[in-house]
Amino acid sequence: MGGVQFEEEDVTEEPTSEAPETPEGEEPIKQRKNGLYPGVSDELAASMRSGWADTEQHDLEPLAQAPHTARRRAALSARFPGDRLVIPAGNLRTRSNDTDYSFRASTEYAYLTGDQTEDGVLVLEPEAGGGHTATLYLLPRSDRENGEFWLDGQGELWVGRRLSLTEAEKRLGLPARDVRKLADELRDATGPVRIVRGHDAGLEAALTDKVTGERDEELRVFLSEQRLVKDEFEIGQLQAAVDSTTRGFEDVVKVLDKARATSERYIEGTFFLRARVEGNDVGYGTIAAAGPHATTLHWVRNDGPVRSGDLLLLDAGVETTTLYTADVTRTLPVNGTYSPLQRKVYEAVYEAQEAGIAAVRPGAKYRDFHDAAQHVLATKLVEWGLVEGPVERVLELGLQRRWTLHGTGHMLGMDVHDCAVARTETYVDGTLEPGMCLTVEPGLYFQPDDLTVPEEYRGIGVRIEDDILVTEDGNRVLSAALPRTADAVEAWMARLTG
């Protein structure tokens, strides 16, 4: 909306006519300060109220995940009998002045409803005989009588048509009501209430005397742990995210010559195009780290040069339209061929990753794959003379962390670091089960200013990351279509650029 001015704030000049009358109890529509039109004539208001076709959609089918969201809500209901549960989608957030960030619904809300619209709220109302009645509170279609649809900055002529409440009910399999009345309803509510905090300040304020931090945290933790094991719909979405990500990596390899002529941002932009065409967005800020930038774990500035002879560490993931994200890393030679030292470091990381992946299986401890990969890396560092052994001493004291630093993986799903607030005993100290999806991503990073390693190592950073599904009899590498061995990477790059 760069050059377009919408009617949003109070006008400073005296209008020739007021905006259409606002129904009692609703907020008046504000017009833009410094807008070119000082007011709305009665004739224009009358014209805008009439002459519009009925666009109600009558043949809508339920979302594909609707049976799964219903089952998830049932499990939530069983966990908190007698409590009113409030799960908000969140609100638009201002980027600058009158522009907003792209909206992304809260994971908890999208997981339980399949809906992704701003201001939405799922409420589970306890029933006297047990269980809950689930209701979605949403913004209805923009009002044409009071002019909201064309005067308000979030009106439909400015940002697009919303589903009617009836249409939303058909798509989501839930009764829907007007969210604009919800805060007042919650203020008057009695009985125990829990809300997922951090997404809707207005609702939190309405419930301030009815909720406690401890009870709300119990709700948030349960919803995080509920996502540890993925259902068949989720596994399909994660595979789709990985498949799109694979194509995004191929896109990048094909344009490395253009990145060399510009910067890391060409790589970031190339991958982003794939994410937007085939999905919703990238699942997290793309790391397009060339040369010594590869030693910075979360390098997202992506403004550095891409030079022949250097390595490119690309850590990126497509987020599907249902908000499931991949998380894949490859470290590629910009000119298509690893130098002997680059290959040496790369193959050490590959060996560590192979050990980690082999440790992923049902019944194994979550920590096993991390420990297996770290043992390999520590062994290599001792063999290279970069740290004094024995290996057991290095691991006990964590000395390898100077060059590897991060954990070897994390759960993956609707959040790139999924299930992040689960209890330690169910996550890090837990046991792997079929349906869990996680990353295995060892790395070695020799900082450009690290005087404890020979000069030729400095500025080399290598990470290899794949998305792994725990199966009944072991695991499946969802990202297996992307080559991992040094020889396979070089052959793949040659094929794509030849």
C-alpha cells in the first residue's frame, strides 16, 4: 500500500460531512490524519452502502486438518476439566507508523483450529456435565452499513475479504461468534480461567483478576508437549515443507554466480521466492553465511560477499501454508569444489551427523543423538591436536564446545524450535517415540580471530542439518533428497550449474 492512503486516523480539518453513523456500542470509524478527503458526503455514503452483489460462499468444505484439530481440542478439554480455556491467535503488530508486520497466528491457536486470521480466539467453555463447548471468536465480514468496509484501514476494500462467521464455521468445524464482544463477556465470566499469554493484551487485561501466571503456564506447557508427537497430517506437511526446501536449495545453487556478483542477499532472496511461491513464508530468518560469516551461528544480516573458494553455509526452511516448517542446512563450496582442509572439516561433521542420525530410534533417550555426534567431534578435535585428550576428558569438561557450541538438534513442527516450553523431563530428558520429528545438526566453527587453532582453520564454519522422523523401527530422513557427502554435494552442484 505504498502510495495509497487509507482512512484510519482522526482528521484535523473540519469535515464537510461526518462519516456514516456508527451503531450504538461500536467504536467510531477514524479517518486518516492528513488524508486528501476531509469527509464523506451523504451521497457518497449512500452510494457505498448499496449496489454490491451477495458473495456468501455456500459450497465450502472443511479444512483437511479439521478432524485432527477436533481431536486435539478433545485432548485439551480432558486435561483441564471445569476450566474456561482461552487461546488467542494474536493481533497485528505495528512495523512503523501505519504499516504492520505480516501476521502469523500463534502456534497454539493454529494447532487447535486450523485458522490463521488475526484477532481470532478459541474459547473452550466448561459444560456442567463435563467436557467443553468450543467456540471460535472471529472478526465478521466488514460492515457495509456503517462504512467500515471502505473507510477503516482493516476494511475489506483495503486488505481483502474475510470469511463470514457462517463460512468460517463450515471451514473450521466450529461455531463462530463476533470477537468484538468477547472481552466484555470474559470480564463477566465466573469460575476458573486459563489463557495462553503473550498474544492478546486486551484479553489478558479483561482477565487480569481471574487468572494466575502459574495456571496459565500449565496450559502453555501442556499445549507445547501435546505437539511432541506428530499425527499423519503433520508428518505430511513437514515432508511437503522439506520437499519445497530442497527445491529452494537447488534454486540457490543455480544462481551462485549472481550471488558472487552481488552478496549473500541474493541467496536469501532466491530462497525466499521459493518459500512464498510454494508455502506461506520462510519458517525462520534464512542464514546465508558465506566465508567467515559461516562461523556466526545465527548470521541473518546476509549482507556480505560471496567469494569463490569460500564456503556457503545455508540454513533455511520453507513454511507451508498450514505453518509447518522445514529446517535444513548444507555447507557448500561456492566454486563447486571443497579445498582439502574444507573437505577435512566437512567430512568430520558428516561423520558426526551420521552417528547422531543412527542414534535416533524409538525407545532411545533424546540426548543419545547429541552425545553420539559430540563424541565424534571431540575425537576429531583431539586427533587434529586442537585440544588435549583423552576424548572422555574433553567431553566431561565440555572443551569441544569452543568449536561446536550448540546442541545437536531440536524438535521440529509448527515452530522451528517446536515444543520449546515442554518440561525438561518430557523433552531433553525424555524418550523418543514414533511420530516425533527433530533435527540432527552438528557443526564445527573456527572463528576468524581464534588464535588457538592454526591460521588455515580460521574462518571455516561447517554445519550439516537434516530433518528426521522417528518411525516404528528406526527413523526416516525427510530431507534425504539433498546430498550430504562431500562427493555427492560436488556432483550435485556440477549437475545443477553445468
